[in-house]
Amino acid sequence: MWFALYYVVAIVVLILHFTGFLARRNLEWLLYVLALTVFPAVWFL
């Protein structure tokens, strides 16, 4: 359940990033926080 929610949030953040929504509202840090949360999972896989 949590993985599905995480992926939905990740996809929404990526869509908002590529449409420029995050940049216009100074929320680009959300993309970096998302990337930092993915990094440990990739590291241990």
C-alpha cells in the first residue's frame, strides 16, 4: 500500500516538475527530497 502511494506521489511530482509548476512556485526542493528518498533503496538493491 505504501509503495503504491509513494509511486503516485513520485509520478505527480515528476509531472509537476516537467510542466514547470514547481519552478514557478519555488517548490523544486520537492524533487530533490524525492530523489533522496529513492537513493537508499537503489543503493541496497
